Amino acid sequence: MPSRLSDVEVKSKPPFYLTYPEVKLLGIAGVGFFLDAYDLFVINPVATMLQYRLYGGNPLPAGLQGFMKAGANIGSVIGQFGFGYLADALGRKAIYGKELMLIIFATIMCLTTPTGSLSPNNCLIYLAVFRIILGIGVGGDYPMSASITSDRAVLRKRGTMLAYIFSNQGWGSLVGSLVTIVVLAAYKHVMNDEGKTSKVDGVWRIVVGLSLIPAFGTLYQRLTLPESERFKEAQNQQAAEALELHQDSHSAEVPAKKEGLYDAHTAEVVQKKAHFREFLSYFSEWRHAKMLIGTCMCWFLLDIAFYGINLNQNVVLQQIGFDGKNGTPWEKLFKISTGNIIITVLGFVPGYYASVLLIETLGRKWIQIQGFLMAALFLAILAGKFTSLSKPAFIVCFSLLQFFFNFGANTTTYCYPAEVFPTKFRGFAHGLSAAAGKAGAIISALAFNSLSESIGTAKVLWIFVACCIAGAGFTLFLPEVRARDPDEILAQEMAEGR
């Protein structure tokens, strides 16, 4: 694969028109986000199935349910920190693919949950532990795929490429819902007609296990993806800076540069240079720090609201009549899965593609601010009229909320850190921003149910409104990154400094 996707491109084509190498890269990098959504959102129907397998249809213990749902997000924070740092320090090629191996291992271990021999509570703990490991892999995919794509993308299509990759979250959620319905339909006779509800154990294992197909399908491609030219240039620049510092202290001559590479002495100097110290030095300047604060806070505030809604869709399903309150266990599960498809199709997928089509035209900053404000508006309507909205009005309002989450901050908070920071700090800065987001998701997963019980769901939604408005405010910390090359800006800043 070429280092940059289209060194000679037809500029008359719109940004969303993709060349074959770009499509190939999207297939390799996009599968991580497909699995991210599939694994994170499929836990909702799986949790309902485990009620019938482990607790005779009674609700799961609140604490353990929160732990199980938050498990993947807890792991994600670790993965985003760790893989983000390693992507910059050791190189993309050295690390890419390892996060997918973790996802595969953890998924297989989740499938081995011994529901027949462990107590119900211990089964949930077992599953939650391996979902934490799954989350480490999923979290690692955020900075890795963002850096891999941004390193290779043509400047005028960079945002579109990143939005295309992130849009795979919508497809992961949709396919997860479709797979659940198909597998449930296959089990209808044994579960519904013969009354063997415990067979739901097979349903959730098949649903979770099918995610291994795209994971294995792209593993080899990730492990063999070459290093990008842009990252090599950043490494060479870093080598030159390290060597200059070294020679200033030893009054030595600069060895000649040869074809953009340096000798073994240079490599040794670079290895000794602490990447983390350089990272801290860069972000100790306010002009850089405020951008990192902006990307972290916007993602944190977004995920409190976004995951607060999407990890607790039972509240929404109840309002639109798809909460599966009546009927046999199979009928309840089938109705819940149907409701999940309705939610995904109406708002989730269309919002992502609105971002893909318009991100280069409108810019990231405009899309993020309007997305936050429109999401706040529809959350406020839901909060103010939570018990009085008619079913059609609730569906329309919720669909528009999902649309503006995804044609808005849910997409741009992923794109921004991959575009606003220089190549040599991009992976770790993206990892920090994404980890801040997942911290918000964890707070929502652990606090939503207990807060809803104590102050009511409507008041929790008002908290989400405040988060969205604050997110729009923190977006003002960020520059517009359309057609902005952070590596050129860094070079200019260094020249000014010298």
C-alpha cells in the first residue's frame, strides 16, 4: 500500500469519492470501529438474555449489571492511554494489529463463560473481567486507526476519511441488532414452542462469537501494514532534533544525512531521548495545551450524554413500546431487538453519513458546535415532556437526537485529535482525548440507573443537556482544522523558536 493514499489525485472529484487504496485502508481500519459498536452495544440484548439464563427472568443485580456494561469502557481507557503512547514512541507498524489480537482473545474468553457451573453472580463477574480485556483492545483501536488514517490521508480528504472510518460504528450497531434478531428467529421453535428458555444461552454466544469473523478477516492486513512516509518523516525530524541537542552538549559535527535516514549513532541518541518528556514540553505551552483541553473535555462531555442514552436504551424502548414487557421470554427478547433496529436505522446511520458528506464543506468546528446545541435541544424536549410525549413524537425526537449526535460531536470528537496535533504526538494526544471520553461513558454507565431511581430519568436528561451546552463552549478552544497541516505549523513554530 502506498504511504500516502493519493499523491496524484483527481481534484475535480468530491472528497467522499474514494480511490481503491483508500477503500482498502477503510476496510482495514474501519473494522475496529465496527467491532467497537458491535461489542459495546450488543451487551444490552445480551444482558437481557442473561436474565433468563441465570436469574429466571428477574432483573440482573444493579451493581453487577453496571460493572458488566461499564467493563469494556473501563478497559478502553487503559487501551487508549497505552496504545496511544506506544503508537508514537515505537511506531504505528510495530503496534498495529496487537489491539485486534486482544479483541479476538477476549471475545473467545467471553464465549467460554461457564453459565452451567458458576453461580449467576460469578458468571457476570467472569464476563465483565474479559470485557475489560476486550475494551483494552477496542480502546487501543481509537488512536491506532486514527493515526494510521491521518498519516496516510490527502489533506483535503483527511476529515472525510476519518468520518468514513468512524461511521462503521453505526454499521456495527445495526448489524449487532440484525444478527440478534436472526439468531433469535432461528431459536424460536426450541425457545418459544418447546418452552426451553435456557437455550437462550446459545443465542448470546452465537451473537457475540460472530464478531470474530471480521476480526480474523483483517488481522493479517493490520499486522503487515507498512509504516507511512509521514510518520517516517516525523521520526527523522525527531532524530535530527535529538542529534542537534546531543551535539550541542558534546560540540560534535553533524553527520551527513543520507536519503532521509541517520546512522546508528543517531538511532542510539533517539532511543535515549524520552518521548514522554518531549510530549510534556510541547503541551506545556498554552497554545497547545488549550487544544488538548478542548479535545478531552468535548469528548468527555459528549460521552456522558451519548453513552448515558445508548447504554440504557431500555428507558427509550419502554417509551416507544418495545421494552418487551409482555409475552413469552422469546417474544420479549424479539421485541427488544426490533426496537434496537428502529433506533439504529432512524438516527444512528444517517447522522454518520451526513458528516461524511459535509465535513469538508462545513468544517469540523461548525459541525461540532451545531451538533452539541441541537442534541441539547432535543434532550431538553425529551426531559421536559418525558412522560407526556406521544409515542410517534418520542420516536421522532429521539431519532433527531441520535442524528445530531452523529452529525455532530460523536464524529468530530474522533476526527479532531487526529487532525489538530502533529504526527509525532498524534497517537498519544488522540489516546488521551479518547480516554477522557470513555471516562464520561463510565460515569454514565455506573451512575445512570441509580440517579434515575433517586431523582428521576427526566432530571438525568437535564444533566445531559448541560453537558452538551458545555461541550459547545469547549469547542471554542479548538481551531478549524480543515486544510490545516499541523506538521507544517510545528515546523514554523520550531523555526520561530530557534
